[in-house]
Amino acid sequence: MQTFNNPKKEIWSQILKRPTQSVHEIETTVKEIFSEVIAKGDIAVARFTSLFDGVHLENTLVTNEEVNNAIKLVPHKLKRAILLAKKNIEVFHSAQKTDKIEVETIQGVYCWQEKRPIQKIGLYIPGGTAPLFSTVLMLAIPAQIAGSSEIVLCSPPDKSGKINPAILYAAKLCGVTKIFKIGGIQAIAAMTFGTETIPKVFKIFGPGNQFVTVAKQLATNYGVAIDMPAGPSELLVVADDTANAAFVASDLLSQAEHGADSQVILLSFSKKIILEVEQEIKKQIMVLPRKNIAEKALKSSKFIFMKSKKAALELINEYAPEHLIICSKNDNFFIQSIQNAGSVFIGNYTPESAGDYASGTNHTLPTNGFAKQYSGVNLDSFMKIMTFQKITKKGLQLIGNAIEIMAEAEGLQAHKNAVTIRLNFLK
């Protein structure tokens, strides 16, 4: 990790640069795969699954028998942990339900707002060396609470043509309606356009590598919504002398092990803490099974010493981290003033991994600076807000003339006439 000593604002953008490829570099590949899936459907999906995942599948749909057999392979202690996490996620997301909002804006003009579920949801769940069964909980649970009628899940198969048993267990537990053994760009394409066997969905959720991220972004050009541009994982820890260096190092490594393109940053007001964390990282990384991945991620990660808390806050808001951990005796200063972060973790005993798994908040969060514009996934992510209005005779008489004047001023005579005809009828 590189160390920066109270860097000037002019070089912040250089320091905070993410280790990601540009959309342009990936876009051509995504478009080629999209075109082939549109033209050849399941045949194209099978070809790309063979090419990228190294397995040829006659049928990508996971059967009930496969699910039931997989569930038997999940250890009881993992099932208990998943059930605990499921309960907490349900509690937090159920609390986000809101009642209908109704108001009479002027006498006789009634306006209200109601929420309806997005009917067809697509979930992308990464597999490979880190099968994210926890993401199934984070996405399928709020979709089910929202009332989505169809929840389609795609996850890449392993070399034997199977999906990790824990993913299948979580999917069954959380009401997923169909599961397909498909990964990468071809999975996003299949859910975007539909094939002979894979349903077209209305909105796609889920993290993935940079190819999946770009594929999701391009899917929006074809009438499909997405949760957010969610790419490689990232974490910023802000710490002073009250922080525990071992804890901080473990948090940084927990994100670094996600992938070689992950990024972690330690921002501290204490050079002593930076040195202690650096030593802890060297010690803790040696026993990690994903040591090589973490080491690659650390090459693009940073230690930043800053003197001013105000400047530190400005830098954090500029970076807009996916995850922000605050370990400071003056944590209220940051809590009250932070504007841009996906999810915030406060204090020495709030590891980021708690949010990843079992505290109840959602771990599908905006990355790459998109926390400036996007929220993390929540119950409303699976809902649409619809507005309604009903106007009485008296109400139309009270607002009708204003509508006529405004429509005429915009040169929209038919708009004016729609009111004038009614007003003349009431005379």
C-alpha cells in the first residue's frame, strides 16, 4: 500500500483513482455477446458458458431434485447462520414498508401515492472462488417482502456444471422461483432479452466483475432497469488513536480478498496507527487462503495521513466509498456530516463483514464513486411508486382556470380544451 502524508487537494483525484477498466474497453465484448444472445438465444448462452466457464450444459435450469440434493450438502451450522441472517435482514427490510400517502391539495382535489412491486426480478449471484450465497439473502428477501411474483436467479456453474449448494439453499429459503446455471455477460443478456427457457425480467440486481457491471449498464438501453452500477468492492476506514490496529487491518483485508481489483484505503490522523496497521496487515495476510488476491488488491490501495478532520471529511465525500468505517472518538462529526457513502460502520466493534452477512442492512451497494448519486439496495428498490388523483366538480372549478392559462401559454390548445369542455358543462 502506498502512503501519502497530508496530500494537497490538487492530487486527491490521482490518489483516489480506482483500479478499474473503462467502459469503452469492455463495451465491445458485451455488445457482441448481447447480439449473439438476441439472435440465437439458448444456443448462444450455452456456447458462452462453455467458452467462459469451461462446461457444456444441455439444460441450464436447476431442477427441484438438484436443489433438494444440494440442500443436504449444506452443513447444519451454516444453515443456522443463514437463518439468523435471514431473520435480521427480514426485520430491517420489513421495517421499510410505508403506508399510502394521501392529501387533498385544494378542496376537491385528492392526490395519493401507493407502491406496487416490480413483478419480474432478475438476480445475478457471483460464483467461482467466492460463491456469494449471502447476496441471495440480500436480494431475494426484499424482493419477496415487496411482493415480486417472479424472482429469477442466474449464477455461474462450476466445472462439474453445478451451483454452490449454499446458493441453492438460500434461493430455496427466500422464494426464488427459477434458478439458472449461467454466469457473466451471457446471464445479463439472457435476463435482458429472454431466451427459449430464460424469462425476460424487468429489473436486474446483483454484483459482479467489471464485465457484468458494464453488461448491466448496457442492459438499460434495452428497457431493463438495474439496481446500480456495482463493480469491484471498496472500503475506506477513517481512524484515530482510539482505533484498534488489528481490527482495522482485518477490515482492510476483508475487502482486499474480494478480488484483485478491489481497493481499500486507510485515512488516519495518527502516523502511529498507520504504522501499526501496516504491520498487522503483513502479519494477518500470511494466513489468508486468498493471500495472493489480497496482495494484488493492496497494490492499488492507500494509507493517507491527514492533519485536518475537515479536510478528511471532504476527501471521504469526494471518494464516496462503498463501505465507510469510522473508528474515531469524535465519530459524531463524521456521522452527521458524511454525504457520500454506501453503508457506514461505526466503532471498533462494527466490522464491515457484519453488514455483509448478518446485521440486517443490505450489502448490495454503489461503488466507483456512485454513492454520490445512488443508494444501496433497499425495499423500495423492488417497488414502483404510482400516483393517483381524483378531482370533484368543485375541485376542477377551483384549479381549471389555472390549467387553461398554463396550457395556452405553452401552446397546447388540446390540453386547455380538455378542461374548458368540462368547465362549460358544469356551468
